[in-house]
Amino acid sequence: MSIDPPAERHRPIRSYVLRSGRLTDSQRKAIDDHWSRWVVPTADTQLDLAALFPQQGKLVIEIGFGMGDSLLAMAVQEPSTNFIGIEVHRPGVGKLLHGIAEQQVANLKIICRDATEVLLHCFQANTIDKIQIFFPDPWPKKKHQKRRIVQPEFMGLLRDQLRSGGQIHLATDWQEYADYMLEVMEAAPGMRNGEGAGNFWEHPLRPDTKFENRGKRLGHGVWDLLYVKT
Ligand SMILES: C[S@@+](CC[C@H](N)C(=O)[O-])C[C@H]1O[C@@H](n2cnc3c(N)ncnc32)[C@H](O)[C@@H]1O
């Protein structure tokens, strides 16, 4: 009989693989110069949101912002809304930091940590206005599908952290994942489809993302979903 070493037995399932992508000089400089101002340190305790932003406003969380261009554009377009982007990929954090500092954006902060831990520990229930996950890793192979971030349990946690009337906005360029997202969200207790049961969102309001544009160049479609906490 073989016994797994403890680290193997207890390793959580991750929705990402940390790529060893090198930082550009500009990303490294942004991390050195601006990390302490815009990246929020977290522990397993709730964040003091009032202390994070100069003005109170709606709170939007983006999970897995990638290189962050579309999140930055949203924050600039909506200065009275507060945004927190969560990402584990350091080149993306560096790129977004560079953009935030260049435009001195006050209503956008970054958390560099696994979003499943952040959502579990760092927010009070019923406090978030919108959670968006755009083009999450599709994990297309059957044996990897348990790594998909859109899962019933995680969507239940997101729902708990949303205010009543708060929204979950998902998007993917992978049709089979789109169908899976629809199946999970249609069955999610306490959430209703903002576009009518069983429908995708045909004309979503959001800037294009880097992964989306890559998918379009490869001939992929795009599917958005909008769910509202009842
Ligand atoms: C396929 S990329 C899409 C990036 C971006 N949303 C876009 O559309 O261009 C997915 C991103 O989600 C991040 N990610 C996946 N799981 C995550 C998690 N649990 N916590 C934080 N980031 C995560 C990955 O590091 C990656 O950058």
C-alpha cells in the first residue's frame, strides 16, 4: 500500500497554474514603486473597506483580471464605484499597477492572492454589489474540469457575499464552459437570471478583455451571463 505524503493529500484544488512568465522592466518597476499603495495585504480577517477607498460607493470585485486593461478602463469610466481586482499572476499585477499609477486611479485596488481564499475570509456577507469573472481558464480536459472556478460551491459563496440585488457577471469564449456556467447558475439557490431563465446576455456592457480578443482571433464565440441575487 502506498501512502501519499501529507502535502499531496491536503493540497487544495487550484483554479490556476502559476505561470513562470517573466516580468517586464516596466512591470517590475511598478511592483517596486507602487505595490504598497495599491496592493491590499490580506490575512484571514475581514477588510476595512471604508479605510481602503477615499469615498464610499458601490463595490465591484473582479476575479482573475489577467493583464487588467479592461478592469482599469471600467474603474476610470466609473469613478464613483470602488473596484477590487484579484489576481495571482504577477506580470498582470505589475501591468495593472503601472496603469493605475500612471492615471492615479483612486477607486481601484488589487489583491494578489487566490480568490477562493479572499472571498472566503476577507469580506463580510451581503456587502458586495457585483462580482465579475471574465474568461476564466476553461480547463477543457474532462480530468481537469474540477479546477474550473465556476462551481456550485464557489458560486454559493459569492452569492452570500453579495448584497440583495447584487450581480454575478460571467463571460467565456469556450462554448462547453458557457453551457456548464449556465447549468450551475440556473440551479444556484437565491440567484435569478437577469436575462430570463436559460438565456445568455446578448449585449453585455463591458470593455473587451485581452483573452476575449485572443479568442476572437482564433474564431471563438463569446458568451456572457448575468445573475442577480434575489
Ligand atoms: C484565462 S485568464 C483571463 C484573464 C482576463 N480576465 C482576460 O479576460 O483577459 C484567467 C486569469 O484568472 C487568474 N485566476 C485563475 N484562478 C484564480 C484564482 N483562484 N484567484 C485569482 N486569480 C485567478 C489566472 O491567473 C489568469 O490570469
